[in-house]
Amino acid sequence: MDARRVVTGHDSGGKAVIVSDDVVAPVTLALLPGTEFHELWGADATVTFPDDGSRPIAERYFPPVGGFRFTFFTIPPDGGAGVPADLDLDSALAEFDQKLPGLAEYLEADDPGMHTSATIDLGVVLSGQATLELDEEVKVTLNVGDTYIQNGTRHRWSNTGDVPAVLAVMAVGADHRNVD
């Protein structure tokens, strides 16, 4: 899925203007077939106005304290194609780190998909059905229009539905004594 992104800003006289209207293609990874990440907007520091609408610096997948990220996240149905048998794991891991810098550092090697980030995530399910799993296999299924606020808790996502689930997510960097 491509996502249209319209960005406003200010001209030299301070008047509101459209500065870009483009399509954002998803980031896809060999290691996660069917999963898509749309990095729509973000900043690593507080932004100021008026501005020219240029995309701020957002170097890593998760924002630092004071930063934010706005993304779409697509979760394929469980039991999909899975990782190809002939996948070159070293190349796939390098691709993961190159396309989504820093994300892999948060993933638990011994419990696939589980992670904890120093963020508050505000999300809404746009299509499909997504299952949020917390510690001790606590699970909640979210449907279209359902929202969630993820307060830096350990979690993973899955999709027990039969179509991809698309979530819009706003992540805000937060102090978290248990996460670097």
C-alpha cells in the first residue's frame, strides 16, 4: 500500500501553503514478509514554526525523548508465507538495520516480536484486525476504529484475521527507566 502525504508549511510572508503532496512507499523487509512500515513524519527534537515544511531529522526508528514519529504499520495475517527457506539471514538482518535503523535493537531474540521501547504510542486500527499481546500472554484484539495507548510496555503484535491489519501510530519519545 502506498500512502499519500500532504505537507503544509509557511511561505516567506508567513502564509500557510502546501509544500509537498507525494506518495510514501512502504518499507518492506525480507525478514518480515507481508509487513509494511510507512515512515510518514517525525522529528528528533522539538519543531518550531513558522517553517518551510521540510522533513525534520528523524534518524532512528524510535524517537528520543522530545521526539516523535508518525507511521503506518501493516501486519499480515498469522500463518502467512513466513520467512523464505532460502533467506540469507546476514543480508536480511543488514537490510533490517539499514531500512529501519535501531528497531532490531529493541526486539527480543529469544521471544520473537516482543519488544519494549521508550515511547508512548497512540494508535488506531484503520483496517483489518490486530492483536496486542503483553506480558504473561495477556491479549486484546483490536478492530477497525479501535484505539490504543501503549505506555512503554513490553508487547508484540499479531493478526488472527484473514486480511492485513493497518495501524496508524504516533510514537512520542518518553523517559523510561527500564529502556535505554
